[in-house]
Amino acid sequence: MDKPNHILRPGKRNGAVKKNGLRHEYQPAIANSAAMTKTTAKHLNLPLNCFAAVPRGAEELAASELAALGIRDAKPGKGGVAFIADRAGLYRANLWLRTASRVLVQLALFPCTNPAELYAGVYAISWQELITPDMTLAVDCSLRDSALTHSGFVALKTKDAVVDRIRVSCGSRPNVDTAAPDMRINVHLHKNICTISLDSSGDSLDRRGYRLERNEAPLRETLAAAVVALTGWDGTIPLADPMCGSGTIPVEAALMAAHIPPGLQRLFGFQRWLDFDSALWADICAEAEAGIRRLLVGLVTGYDVDNKALLLAGRNCSKAGLEGQIHFFHAALLEFRPEGDKGVVIINPPYGKRLGDEDDLRELYCQIGDVMKKQCRGWTGYVLTGNLELAKYIGLKASRRYVLFNGAIECRLLKYDLY
């Protein structure tokens, strides 16, 4: 049995985090326990084997984001990026990553072909150093090409091994809370190799905290951020979305340009861990807040014909801390008139998978082509679509195509050079 890699060290969970003027209180899960308060400074800098789960097609973008955070040798692969970081790097990754959905910290890796091997491998981890009987836990599971094929059974067996190890060591066991656990455990079983990790993010990282309501078919924040990043837009020229809906693309673009971390308004799973360092986290947040800048008027704009969607967009913009910095206009697509000689226009039209009938969407795609050709000269156009047949009705030749996945739907981000 392989030994667990880089088990997180036990420590004292501090009582409060101050962020954006608010104090987020957490009660320590156990008090006056020497075994749970022995963390020293050196433990906080131990290398952690991490994996950032990323929507397919955005792996290289996430690796670039990690490099910008000072995390070297990130290794992009299918569905994510593996990297090694210290405690500060783990915190920064959660705070700053725009294209990742969650960050996992690996505890153990072992062969697993049957329930007995699964139980033994999980039980071998020193869970009593990570979870107290007063904490809650949940187990997420993903399986692919393995002898064990029932994710529910694997999750249940994993939970049994965890609570049994804690009960033997502590005399009692933690409870399960699937909605808001103190510790979320991730089991990944691929080709009979089991990886046990802790989910440091908690809620998925696409839940930034600014989107109060969701329209009928919203674009995930992580995918919107990936789209903006692939355009190469750097905030020096205007960016416009003629079909902005509830404003996800403009908001994500504005967050980038304003240097606002996407996770600044939310809580993370690692803040519930026993070894959470609130002082380190406060320093990282303060450093991030000091770098925020205000956007120029007219830099980012959104347009839509749906008044309800525009109302949501305005609310989301304000909640994201961007009030007055993104301008939204009520206008049909054919009325769209971008201001400026050059800029980036991004359109995310329906593509017949969730909204609208494909036959009814052909005219819309024709209109997209007409608008870009006649009204966006000098700009660079981008269209995200999951329907390449409909994309033909745009009537323009794409100079580049990027593959992205919107959930299970394979999409293309099409680039158009508009002269």
C-alpha cells in the first residue's frame, strides 16, 4: 500500500476571517485538544499535491493563471491541471482562478479493484488528524474504466472507512452533511487507481457570489471567463456583448480588467479546515484588494432586448462590486452599434440544445453575421456556439476556432476578423 502523499497537518482553526469589511465566523470543531493544536509554521509550507478541475478546453488557460500566481511547473491534462503549492499557493489558487471549478488536495493514491482494497486504502489515512467527531463530512465520487462501477457504493464505502478510523481514534464519529460539510472528500477511481483528495474549494468556484438569480440558460462564470481569456482581451480596448442576458460575460471581463479576484466575495472549503490560517488568508485578501482598480467609462458594455435579463445584469454587476463600471443598454441585436474604432465583441447565442428551435435560430445567426460585417468593422468578433450547422448561417469565415465544453456540450469559440 502506497503511503499517503502530503497529508495535511492538524492544526487550530481560527475563529474568524475578516474580508471586505465582514467577519465570517467559524466555531472551532474541538477545543483544548493538544493533538489538534500542534501545527507549527513549517507545516504550513509543506508542498501540497493539488489538482485544479477545469472545464474541458480551458486547461492551458488555467495553467497560465497558475503561472501568473507564481506556481511553476503546472501540468495541464484532460479536465484539469496538476500542480504543487504551499499553503499560501493553495489559498491564492482558490481566490484567483477564473477558469477552474474546484481545487483538490491529494491525500493518497493506491490500486483499487474491489471494495476491500478501497476500504483499506481509505482507512490507512490518518483521518483523525483532519476531521474531529464534531465536524461534518461529505464524499464526492467519480469513476471511469474501473472494476468498481457504482459511484454511490464507492462513496458510501469511503465514508464508512473514514468514520470508522475516526471512531477508533476518538471514540465517536462525525456526521454526514451533503449540503454544507466542514470537509468534502473527493474519490476519483480511474483504471483501478484510486485517488483520495480533499476539496479545498467547497462550493464550485463558478459560484462567485455575485449572481443572485439565474436566467433560463445561464453561461457558467468559469466558461465565460475562459471565453474572455481566449480572445486575448487585456482591458486596453472596449469589449461589448450584444446579447448579454444576465451579464455574465461583461461581468467576468470587468472583473479581469479591474483586477478583482473572482473569489473575493465568497467562502471556501479550506476555511473550515482544522489547520486554516486566518492571518495568512487575511494578508492574501488584503494584498488582492490593494490591487483593484476602477474601470474607464465605456470599456465594458452589454446589450439585450430582454428587460428582465438587463435588470438581472444590473443587479449582478452591483453585487460584483462593479456598480457604474459596466453600462447596459436595452437594444435588439440589429440595433447594436459599438462605440470606437476597434474592440472585441463577444456573442453567446442560443444553439438549439436548450433554448429555441433550431429552425427558428437560423435567422438569428444570419443577423449575427450581418451585424458583425456591417456594424463592427475594425473590431474582432467572437461567437460561442454548440451548433456548427447554425454557425454556417453567420456567413463569415472564422480565422480561428477554439474547442470548449459547456457542460457535456462540445462548443466552438469562433473568431472573426472584421474589416
